[in-house]
Amino acid sequence: MFGLNRNDTLLLIVVALLTMLAPFLLNPFPEGSSLAQFNGGYPDLMQRFVIFGIFAIGFNILFGLTGYLSFGHAAFLGVGSYAAIWMMKLLTMNVVPAIIISVIVAGLFSLVVGYICLRRSGIYFSILTLAFAQMSYALAYSVLTPITGGETGLQPKLSDPRILDAAIGSGVTPRANFFGIEMGTSWQWDWNGWVFTFNAGYYLAAVIMLVAFYLSIRIFRSPFGMMLRAIKTNQNRLNYTGVNSKPYTLAAFVISGMYAGLAGGLLVAMDTQVGPERMFWTASGEVVLMTILGGVGTLIGPVLGAGLIKYMENILSKINEGLLQKWFAFMPETAGDAVVTVLGLFTGKGWHLTLGLLFMIVVIFLPGGLVEGGKRLFGIGRRKKKAPPAASPPPTTTPAE
Amino acid sequence: MDAILLQILNGLDKGSAYALIALGLTLIFGTLGVVNFAHGALFMIGAFCAVVLSRLLSFSKTVIDETRTDFLGNPLKVDLPYMHQWFGEAAGQTIIDWSVPLAILFSIPIMFAIGYAMERGLIRHFYKRPHADQILVTFGLAIVLQEIVKYFFGANPIQTPAPPAFTGSFDFGALVGLDPNTIIYPYWRLIYFSFAVVIISAVFAFLRFTTFGMVVRAGMADRETVGLLGIDIDKRFTLMFALAACVAGLAGVMYAPINAPNYHMGMDFLVLSFVVVVVGGMGSMAGAVLAGFLLGILESIASMSQVIDYLPGINQIVIYLVAIIILLTRPRGLMGRKGVMED
């Protein structure tokens, strides 16, 4: 289907089902129960899942296929966001032009940055991209304040021109919409104590993510994707065979920059404001974490990684000391206090510690990320069925002297 | 002229910090071939060594002072630091005031132990892995170290003053024969610069003039041959890692009075130090030191008001701009050698 082989079609369908049914799947606990705070099915978080999923998918096209580790990808996200918000200020609050322009502007910006940075490889490339991103951040913060709003950032205001909206004639407070459907519109379904929220913005972002995901599958399976993998495996050999690898890496860089711009545009469409901190290098580091955590070079990995990190950021950080004390009230006081103190290190404001540890464990033991972990888990069961364990000598114990 | 001289002096302290961190990074890269993203965290831990020591020294117990009373007539409770009790009031207070210089001695064994444990426990397993994996695992380690410090010391900067003898400023202009009152420079910054020069010279001398240093240099040039000669090069490289950790830690200790330590200071410096290393030339220690001072001074000159009027915002981006220009025109950095990190 759609020019994909059977496995990829299956993967696409599974992802489509997961995203479409996310409001159910992410809300497994009834409202009001003590576990309800583990529910991730509220619009804001679901939107972040898919938007950062797009960001990570795009990053994976560059890092996963070509092996070029960019430490400045947040710059493209930020540029896309600024482009989108200017479209909303000048033209219309409809999100379609905003999203389109964000992709185009981020693409152009990444063309310029990529053209310069790709002259070097390895750690030099990482430092160059980092330098560009930090420069964009610093400029957005200071000199470019007329365009970027500086520290306060940008929001749509009632006084903005909005040429197309004004032609229709309106005097209402500006809200982002998709041909009249406001992004914030939610429809709730109460069912036996479970509350499921269906949000217009989420579904728009989810559909766009599915398209982005489909495109990334096509890129992975195309001759172009094969070429990118060849660059990762051995660029010298490719050069010796007479292939100029630069256009391929540049194309991959621009595509992944456009994905980042798309994510930035969608972020603005869901929540109409931008600030320069979106381009800070920690934001670039975050997308690296997402991709590695999920699995570099795999199709679904980056989406899983993005989901996991955003879930942890929103859910784990909500668990504070009072809550922990409530949970462990059944234990004797001293033991309970000890458990609360230890867990308090990892939850609430300390969730970054959990993230850092998890990340280290993945890099050390599971270089393929969550996807490899899943494969290994399934592999254990399968291998046992296939072949009986090879006749290995039983472990000998050294005799005691 | 005065203004430029002042800015050069102002750039020296930041430049010293860049140079010290970059020196450690290059040392680790040159010996072990590992790109250490946790080096900024070591700098930060060094600064917190100063905080810990100053807290330890001012530990006090509450005693009842019979001679003084509060407004109700009850005897007043006062905190008496143990240092005062043990060494007398004047000597005790001096020890407390001098906690930052004392922290140099305090931090060396700590940083050495941390560096040794880091290399043996984690980095050792990453020699054969690609550079990207090394960057990522040390990046994760940096997050973990940073969060642990944040948990124990909070997110706010902690003021750690220099000894009172060095808190003031002096008239540098009058010293070198310029008009008085044009170049006022704080003592501590001059001390930091001298300290950095001493440390850097010590590291270079150690590598140049000792047998140990000679073996390490030989190992940097050709690890395998040195191993074949029957020298345990791994052990020496581990010690070099610990030494690099010490250099970063000492840079942090002495930086505490200039910039109150907070948990993310390491990351702030790390990003810039990496730029410094790359500008200086990956693998060249002299290049790292040179680029550190140069970029520090350049950053400070770019923040002069005359320059900003001319090129607004240049102070924010000058380091990155210079890095981009240098990497594109001199791909190996200022003093880079051939064949380092070029795969």
C-alpha cells in the first residue's frame, strides 16, 4: 500500500491506530482515582508527543542515516516558530499558511547553515552547528528584538494587521484555527468515570505527523536513503567510487531542517507564542536524547523516544514529596521517610536525574535504544523455539582449595 | 588605549577559565582519544568543593553567652564556630575567611578520586566505541552530576567570597604608568590569572621534564609501541585523566569568588570550552591554551560600548563567529595536527 512493502505498511497502520486512539490509550485510569495523574491523555501533552515526534523523526533522517550529529537543530525549530507567528500576525490566524511558511523558512535557513557546516564532518560539524544555533539564540535575544520580540517573545495581538482575517471582517480576540475550527476545541466523552478528551489541534498535528512518518519511511527505503546509509558506513569509499556525497548530505540536512521547522510551526499553531529559549542548545540536546533513547536509525524509535521524554517531563515532574508521602503512608514511618527521600531525588524537580541515568543506561547497554531493547525481548522467546541451545560445557566452579 | 587595556585585563580571567578547561579536555582527548562532555561538570564540582569547605569550616555549635542578654534579660544564644573554639577567635576567623584558597588543597584529592573513578568506571568501556557514543554517555553523566549537585545545594547561586585581603581592587593604570583611576582591577582576577598561568606551566613542565610525562607523550604519539615496550600505558593514561579532572576542579575552585557557583555553570563553560578546543586545534594543548586566552579577550573587547555601537550584538556571538571563520579557513584549528579526528 502507498508503495510500501508489507512490514512497513503494517508499521504505518499500527502507528496510525496508536495516534488516532491516543486519547483512549493514554488515559487508562479513571478520573478521580489515585492513579489518574499518570494519565497522559490531555491535549497539551498529546500535542507535544506528536510534535516532538516530528522533530525527532526529522533529526533521525540526518543523524540516523548519515551519522552527522547536529547539536544545533533547535535553531530550525525556533526559526520555523518565528516564521509561523509572523504569518499569524500579518496574514491570518488560519494555521495552514503559518505551517507552510514555517517549513519553507526553516528549509531555506537550513540550506544556508548546512551549506557551510557540511564542509566539515565529525565533531567539527557538531561544533559548527552548535555555533550557528547559539548565534541564532543570542541574536534573537538581543539585536533582532524588533523581529523576535527579544526576551518576551511574540504573541498575536488584536492590533496586528492580519490582512486576510480583516477582509472577512472580525473584531474578536485572535485564536489559531483550521478553516474555522479552533485549535483549542476539545470534546470530552464521559464513560463510567473515564474521561476521554478529543482535541482538534491534536488530531491536526497527528495527521501531519502520520504524513511526516510516511515520508520518512519512503526516504528510508528509497535509493536516496541507501546513499545516505552509504555515507554513514564509509564516506571515503563512496568518494573513491566517484560519487559526490555533498549534495546527498545537504539534502538530508535540509529535509531534517524542514521537519524541525514543521514542528516549530505546529508548536505555534497549538500555543500561539514564541520565545528565544526554544533555540537554546539544551533544546538541541533534547532532540538528540529523544532519538538516541528511542533508537537511532530506526523508523519508530525517535517517536517513542520523544513520547517517553515528554511523558517523563510532564508526569514525573508532577510527583512531589507530599504525594510520595501519601503513597508510602502504609509503611512504618522511618522506612517510609527513607523511601520518600530516595524517590524524591528522582521525581518532581529531580526528573532530569532520572532522564540522565536512563540515557546513560541506554547508551551503555542498549546502543540501539528502546527499539533494540524490544527486539531483544522478543528475540529471547523466538531464539529458544528455533534452535536448541548449543552444547556448551556446564559452567565449572573452581574447586575450593 | 586605556579602555582596550582594561578590556584585555577583563578578558584574562574568563580566558584563564576557558584555557584551563580546554587544556584538560585536550589532555583527555590526546591521551585517551575520548571526547569528554562531562568536563564542565568537573569544573562545577570544583567550584562546589570551595562551597563545601567554606561550609565545613564555618560549622558552629550554639552556646549560651552569659555576658550578653537579649531584650528580655535571658542569656543570649550565639553560634560559635568550631574553628574559633579550637584556634582562638582571630586565627579561627582567618581560617574561615581563607576557605577558598584552602579549598585548593581540599579539592585535589577529591577531584583526583572523581576523575580516577570516572575513567575506571565508565570511560574505559568507551575507548572502542564511536566518538558519538562517547559524547552521548558523557553528556548523560554531566546531566546526572549536575542534578545531584542541584539536589544537595539548590538551584540558586551560592556566594563564596574571596579572603578579605583580596576582595578589593587596585589601580592597575598607576602601576604601569598610565593615568591613575582609569584602570581599576580587582585583586582576585589578577590572582586567578596568575594561578592559571602557574597551573598551565606546571602541566606543561610535568609532561616535558618528567619521565612519567615523557612516557605519556610517547603514548600519545604511538600507544601500541609503548605498550609493546612493556609499559602499562593504560595506568598512566588513567592518571592523566585524573590530572585533567584536577585541573578542571582547580579552575572551578578559584573561579568561585568571581562567579557564585550554581549547578549549571559547568554546562555554560563546557559549550564555550569545546569551541575553544576546536578553534585551538583538536589535540594541541598549546593551541587550546592560546585559543582560550584569545577568545576570552576577544569576547571582552567585543563588549566595549564603542564596538557594540558599531556592530550591535557582536558581544553575544563573537566567539561562535570566530569559531566558524577559523574552522572554514583553517580546518584543523589554529595549531591542530594532521590526522586528528578527521575520520
